[in-house]
Amino acid sequence: MRLTIGYQTIAAWMEAEGRRPFAFQEEAWEHILAGRSGLVNAPTGCGKTFSVFLGALIDFINAHPEDYRTRSANGLQLLWISPLRALAKDIGRAMEEVIRGLGLRWQVGIRNGDTEVSERQKQKRRMPEVLIITPESLHLLLAQKGYPEVFRSLKIIAVDEWHELLGSKRGVQVELALARIARVKEAAVSIIGISATIGNLEQAKEVLLASLQGMAGAMGGAKDFIVRANIDKPIDVESILPDEIENYPWAGHLGLKLIHKVIPILEQSRTTLIFINTRGMSETWYQSLLNVAPDLAGALALHHGSIDMELRNWVEEALHEGKLKAVVCTASLDLGVDFRPVETVIQVGSPKGVARFLQRAGRSGHQPGQVSKIYFLPTHSLELMEAAALKSAMTEGLIESREPMLLCFDVLIQYLSTLAISDGFYPDALFPELRSTYCYSEMTEDEWLEILHFITEGGVALQQYDEYKKVEVMEDGLYKINSRRVAMRHRLHIGTIVSDAMLKVRFTTGGFVGMIEEYFISRLDPGDVFTLAGRNLEFVMIKDMTVLVRKSNAKKSRVPSWNGGRMPLSANLGMMLRRKLDEASAMVEGGSGSKDLELKVLQPLFELQAALSYMPRENQLLIEQIETKDGFHLFVYPFEGRLVHEAMAALLAYRISRTTPISFSFAMNDYGFELLSDQPIPVDDTNVFELFSPDDLTADIQRSVNSAEMARRKFRDIAVIGGLIFQGYPGEYAKARHLQSSAGLLFNVFSEYDPHNLLIRQAYNEVMDQQMEERRLRNMLERVSGGSIVLRWPAKLTPFCFPLKVDSMREDLSSEKLEDRVRRMQAQLR
Amino acid sequence: MQPAFPYRIKGQQLWLSADRCIYWEEERSLIVSDLHFGKTGHFRKAGIAVPQSVYREDLLRLLCQIQYFRPRQLLVVGDLFHSRENKELELFLKWREDFPHLGIELIEGNHDILHKDWYEKAAIRVNPGVLTLGPFSFVHDIEEAAASNTYYFSGHLHPGIRISGMGKQSLRFPCFYFGSEYAILPAFGRFTGTVSIDPAPQDHVFAILPPANGVPRVGAPRGRLPMGGVRTPARDMGERNRPVTRPRSAGWIGPGSIFRIQ
């Protein structure tokens, strides 16, 4: 490779820029030149973009050694799939810099939801050599007639941030598109994923390349590869300790009390990123920081997914240029290119997982030889345990896996409609192609026929009185959408995989502020004041799917709550937490001290817990039963994350109610869960092991899921993606009003009148796999049955149960006969 | 089918049916609202595959109510049809032919946008605005009612009531609402959602429990003699002496039954 003109040209350019290729970049280039597909494992900010992009350039120069500088309009060479719109611009800029430096005549195009129509048309006339695209826009490309032409000259598909896409439905969209593109091309294409470190890198590669398997000749018999960057950067973690430990912690005031400790940190470093878990809290933090340190005005910015694109771009730009002292942000700044001026990161609240914490820490300290500095700011005192757990997990290299999604029928239905709009498809030819993807490799012939039936006939119908119309079967067996209205609606639909009903927020005088969830706005009355994008806004009215507001000087305002994005604690972090708890109970028993500062600080809390109830050891599960005026509480602390706890609560409620008619409501957080009933809960040493037994788990869970209606919530996304909910034409709200319906209503109607519908089935499957995390639940139950269960009846609330009691997100749950329950509710109403 | 619940107001005898309608004994009228016929068809035509059996069962339920109460007319308090004409409405026309003697009075709702010829064909009398009959007036949206001294029946809202018990448990059911000046009927169509209402303490609210399996159980208990003390609506029995379904006990609550919240 080193002798090729391409390599030498690139190496010379890099040298002139004062850079040298990293070993992993050269390794990746070798694979690219050999036409192989594979995975590059590199964290952000160490040249991962160049590991693929420069490889593509070397390949191009080698292929055209004479005239590589003058060749233009070469057709699409490199397709760059990236999950975030925000990344596109920065990546494009970096690429253009190289192209200019080399004097090439390549063009870099960007295509996503923000791309202007005129720009798209320009691309249609002349495809740029590099196209940076989101998965949704890629599918929109597949909805264009004659799309195979676009990919004719394509050599390399890069999938950036594959670890982010893997495990999401957008990842499934990528799988489908890759399978399609690989088959419409005559020449081979190599697929190269770029991923941060995750626990299942091998599997990540397998999922990405699945559709290339068995394509005779296409891979040229080349083996796939994983290249690892192996760039270790030291990370320094420091907890921000409260002056006084509250023995009854609660997540209500969210660490804002510690804000005065944040200011000196901001002052000491050039630029600081403050990561907050929810958009709502980031708004609160932004306001509070300005209140505490008014001189930060102008040097403090806010960045989250609901803020206007332009404003976000401005923030990112200002970050690059080092103009900002600090940015309050959410996961919106997790991905993407690095901001060199960032010296310090503050994580507020639990990062939920080791990988995420590492990624955020890695956002700081980019100068060579620097250390990544991250502060952990707990939102309640118990969370300090997490800092200790994270440190240990980092030392041991416990990084989480991302599980790929399987059999997403909603995405498939959307995709089939996409293909039916452009050139149509023949089912017999398409089926093997779909089965070549990882997601649909297990799809049965029956399921396939059912899907085809659903998109052509619309499921259960009254034959002669039906006018269902979507995909039509042409005479030669081609499946096609002919109706222009249906096609238009579908195009509008493709981008909606990220699906909460969001409304635009504008000033009455014009001027876009950002996006907000309909769910939040629906609870406001005109005149109410809320905060968005760091501004106080008075709600005026909703018109044409737009929230109209005016500026407000009101002192008090509501902070929007966004429903989405409640990540559960990861299994790895949960395990570490249990281990830390074990250390803490040893410390309380007086046997040994702890080397973790965080645990030492928490000692009074642990002592109170031990005095009132019990401090569990690593192989023990603690259950507390407490009676209050709200009723009878049962608290359990498995430390397995909120999703597993939710499932466990439903399962436990079901198992208890098999012997005693009783109904519960429940609450959970990442540490444990609560069952609450209006009558005593019959759990004691005689039956507790049975209740926590892994036997019959699948069957029991399915019965309890049914009553808990978890599937209903899952169905929302599925119904939107599967095209059952039409979110309206932009600016044409009125015309679609007779097509409005809610996912809850559709779920009821389908469950009652077409219960075997495959989207309903998918909702239940998703509940099992993701919501209930069945595998993790089973592991937990097996762990419990191998250890011991400790039951306690404390006289009052304990430090462990307090956050649960306060932070209650309750869900209706009953396995009682409806009649009995209504009767008892009536009795209480009297 | 579960028995109806007797309710007196303004000196009139009403029977509240768990199938989301009211039988008005004095006028021998069945009052229904928000049927939204043709809604599934409207969705399906747009490529949204809602199961059409919802509509078939709505028609079937209405048939059962008509056969049970034997009203001389149907008072529809608006939104009989969901949208423009489609094939599903042909099924309605066919259904309509089975009841040539049944009058249908439609108080126009915001969804009733069909051409007047169509209503004529279906033998439906359309009343824009308000219809007054004896002590009662009927209007689709109560907001549109003019101040008057009659008692209004309205629809439009699709009212639902949330009832909650200790331990933050709560359930929401469609309901009948009777305030001091007006009543709101639940939506008859099953492909409709509900909107929670917040009744005043003196208002009367009746919740409707969903049927056990969504299918009306036509003529389940048959041929039993009336038990003493239990009242049933005075109906036009016609020539035949029809069996009467009875409550299992006073105030029985079960799938497909009605119970009083306040």
C-alpha cells in the first residue's frame, strides 16, 4: 500500500498538515484497498472519519493515477450513513478540507430532513462523490423511481456510529437498505461500520455484514475485518460531594443544591460540558446556573434535541471556536465530532451505563497527553454509590453490549411501501433478500405472506364493502403503490421512526423556537408560561400543528417534561452497584473500611438503613414491607434497572394474586420497585422463594404483561412506523382531521377485533425482549434463587425506599376480576 | 345483552343501556350519539388497515338495541357518519332497509357532511342545530345550545370517567353524564376514544363497563319469568311475548353493565 500513488499523495498531504496516519487508519486503508468489508472500532476524536474517508480517496487515486485531480462528476463513490443530522455538517466540512487540500474535484453532499428541495434536485442531476445521509433519508432515496442508478458507481458504504444504530429500528432501516443496495449493484460494494467500543463488537459486525453473506462473488471471497484503534486515554473521575448527606434521599430536587460547587469547576477550565439526563432538567439547570452566576450570560449555552436546529448549530460552532464557557446538554451532544476546547465534563445524575459514561468522559481533554476529566454530580445521595461503581467498572473494562433488534414487522411494512412507491417489488425475489438481513433472518414464510396480505388487503375486512387501498398487485405480480395520495402520505411518513408527536413552537410574530411534545402542551391553558430553549414563553394557542407563544417576563414557569429517553440502568452497572453495596454492608458491620470515598461519605445513610431495616450483601435480595396511610407497600431492591423492575413488579403482582385476589399499583426506579395495595400483601418466608422462582417465567410473564398493558405503550411507535397513525400533512392539518386517531384507541380496536394482527404480536414481543428484558429478568431470578432473600418489616420508611416512594411513576395493574375491583373502588369513594 | 338501568329526569322515564344508548319510554325513542359510521372505511381507503369488524359489530349492536326496545324512532345526537360517502355506508343503507318503520332523526354533528340527497335516500331527517321534543332538546355540541328552559341531550365529547381508588389505582370508562341543565351521551361507535370529564358533586354519572368479549350476547338468559320488584322498560311487545333479560341481582356489576359513579 505504501508504494501506491494514492497512499503517497495522502501521506504527503497529512505531513504538510503536520499530521501522521495512526496505525489503525493505515490498517483500515489496507482493508479498503483490498475491497473488504468490516468494522473500525474507534472512539470519537481520534481520526475515525479519516480511517474510512482517506481510504476511499487512496482507492480513487490509485484507480485514476493520471487524472485523479481533473476527474469530476464521477458519480457516487462513498455513501456515509450517520445517525445524527447534526454530525453531517462537521463531517462534510472535514472532508471538503481534504478534497481542497488535494486539489480533487470531488463534491460532498448532505441529505437529511433539513436539506432544501433545490439542493436535492441538484443532487439528482449530479450525484456528489460523497453523500452524507441519515437512515431515513436513505429510505427516501429508495422511494425514488430509478434509485438503482444512484448507486451504480458506489464503492464504499460507511456506517458511522454503528453502535448507536445497532439495537434501534433505525439500525434495522440501515440493514434493509444495505441489503437492497448490495443487490442492485453489479460490482462489489464494501460496507464499513465505525463503532465505539461495545461488549459485542463481533456481533455488531455480523449484523452489519449479514446481507453480504452468500452473495456469490460480491465479496470476492475476501474476509471481513475488525480494526481496533486501541487509543487509551486516561480518565479521571471525581464525585462532587454534598456537604451534608441526606439520609432520606429523593430524586426530586435533582442535585441543584450542589450548583454552587459547579461554578468553581466552570471557572477553572476553558470549556465545560454539563450532561443532564432529560431535556426538561437541562432547561432547569440552564436557568439556575444563570441565576447563580449571572456573569455567565452569553458564555453559557443550552443544547438538546428539541431546540431549533439553527440555534444548535450556532452552539456547536461556538463550542468549536472556544467562545463558550459551558454548555448544558443532553444526549444530543453524545455523538459526533469533538470540540477541542472542552477540558472538563460534568455528569449530572446517573449515566445509566459504563459505555455512556466513558463516551461522555472522552469528550474532554483532546490535546495530546491530556487527561479526560469528568465530575459526577449525584441527584440524590444514594447515587454516589454509582460513582464508586463506575470507577470499578472502568478499571475492569466492563462495557455494555447493544442487542440488535429482531423481526421488526413495523419497519418492514414501512419499507415495503417505500419500495412499492419507487420501482415496486416481486415478493418471491425480495423474500430471500430480506432473510439475508440479521433482523429478518428468522422470518417464516407464513409471516411473510401475512405481511403481504396486510399491505395489499388490509387484514380483517367486509369484502364487498371494503375499499382498502395501499399496495396493489399488478398483472405481472409486481407489488406497487399507484395512488399518488398514498405515495405522498408515505413519503411524509418515512422520517417518523423517532416518533413522539412533536409540535413546532413559534412566536405569534413569527420566528421558530423549537419543538415540544404534544403531551406536554395538551396540559397547558392559554396564558400558562413554560420554558423552552432557555426562554420563558407564554402559551397563546395551537394552530395548524404549531404552538404559538409570546415572550413572557413571568418569574415562574413550567418546565416541559419529555416522555422519551428514560434509559434503564445497565446490567453491568447494576452488578457493580450490588458489589459496592456489599462493600458498604461490610463497612457497616465494622469488618472492613472502604477505599471508595463515596461509600465512606454515605456511611451514616447505610447505618440508618441497617438500623431501620437491613443492609443486603451481594448474594442477598432485600424486601421491605411498610404500612403507611397510602396503604401497604412492598419494596424490593434487585438493582437491575427500571425496565426489569417493571417486569418483575408485574410478575410478582400476578403471582401473588393467583393465591389472593388483590390489586396493586407500582413504582420503580433503577434500584428497586414498589408494590402498593390497599390491603396487606401476603408475602413472607413461606412463599417468597416461590414468588421469585424462575420456573414458568415466560408463561407467567405473558399473563402478567397482558393485564399490565405494557404492550399498549409499545404499540405507539409500532403504529406510527407501521403507517397506522397518520400525523398529518405539514401545514395542512385540517385536511387530515378525519384520519386522526390515537395509538391507544387503535390498540383497543385491534386487540378486540383483530387480536392476531402481526403488529399487535410485535408489540407483545417487544415488551418481552426490550421492555421486560426477559433474559436479564431470568438471570436475576436465577441469581436470587441461588442466594437468599431477606424480609424486613420496618416501622417507617427507610433510606432505600424513600426515593422510590417519592419518585413514583405508577402504572395501573390488576389481575383481579374487574367487578370486584370496581366494587372496592366504589366502597372507597364513599 | 345486559339489562338497562332505569333513570328518571324531568318526569320522564329513561333506560340507560350498557350498549351506549338511552331508551326514552314516553316518546318510545332510542337516543344515540357519535356512531361515526364509515370511519373504518374512511381509514382503510387511505391505506390505514383498521379492522372493519368494528363497524359490523356497531351495526349489530344497534340492531340488538332496536330489537330489544322496539322504539318508533331513533334520535341521533350528531356524528351518525364519520366523513364523506364510502362503501361502508352502502352496508348501512342495506341495514336501514330492514327497519322501514323506524324513524331516524339526525341532529347534525360536525362530522355529518354528507349531501342532503343521501340522507333522503336513507330516510333520515336532518335537523340542523337543535331539535326539541316535549321537555327535552337535542343538540350535538352542548356549546352550541341556546339558553332555554328545556333540558338538553348532547354528544360530541365522547365522555369518559376516571374512577380511582386507594393506592393510586384508576380506570377510565365511557359514561353517561347528567348535569342540572344538560346530559352528554357516550359515543356509540367503538372506534372512538374518550375524553375525561370532571363532574360537579351534584351531577349524575354512570360508567359503562366494557363487554367481556366485545360481542353483544343476544338473548342470553331466555324464557325466565319476571322476578318480583325488578322493573323493565315498558316496550312495544308487538305480537309476540318476548322473554326479558333480568339483572342477576340489584346493582349487579359485570362486563357490559352500567354502574352509577355519583
